[in-house]
Amino acid sequence: NAGTAINSDGNEYYISFTENGKMYFASDVEAEQDKSYNFDIYCADSTADGFELPSKLNEAINTGRYEADGFVAPDESYLIFCSIRKTGLGRGDLYISFKGEDGKWLPAKSMGNLINTDQHELCPFVSADGKYLFYTSNEDIYWVSTDILADYY
């Protein structure tokens, strides 16, 4: 249990941590009652007693549609997540955002047809050694070298 600062009356899931213990996760706590797929990505700093109150990431990440399944790099330099957007290739696509020099997230970019298909891509995860990106597509697991991340800078 992540405690009352994180857990709400909504649904919180898909947790990813930075090396300093900051938690990234998805929640539908602000979704309208009839919009079951309106998730946003939040982050919360860790404390000695648990976590601070979370903050919703800004419009560089969250669009008011579905943003979830976030993987944050341990050094917090990038965030890969699933989103359902009108401009997407499939039912859900992977997007990536990098931190700017000012420490703010830059506008997310679709990972395009190197990763995304007309199916549903989700659940990104990078191996502990930082060499491989794993994700699901059409209910199968795929992996690629993280060298492709340079294509999105």
C-alpha cells in the first residue's frame, strides 16, 4: 500500500521509480465518472514516511485522454508511456518525452512506426542495464535496443 498520499478513490497503477525514489504512476482520480479510459500520469517524491502528495504531469505528457503505463528512466531523463490519441497509429501507441535543460518535460513524441502498429502498444519497460526496451504489442512481448531512443531526441 503506497499510502493515502497516493491511493485515492480512483484507480492507481503501473508504478515506475527513479533512482532517488520518485514514483511515477497512472491514475484516473480526475476522470469524469463516465470516462473509464481517462488516465493521467503523476509523480510523487518519496519521504521518510512514504510519499508526498502527487502532482499531475503537465500538458507535455497528459492530454485529457488516456496516458498511462509510464516507464521513467532511473535518472529521470526520459519517460516512455502509452497514450490513446487521435493522431495515433493504433488503439494505443507508445510516446516518449525527454527532460529539457530547465528540468521540465518536453512535448511527447510518438515512437512512430519503429515501435507502433495498428494494434495496441503498451507496458514499456527498460532493462536494468539500460540496453533494451521491452513492450507489448497485440498481446505479445517485444524488445529492441535502446539505441533507437536517439532517434527521438
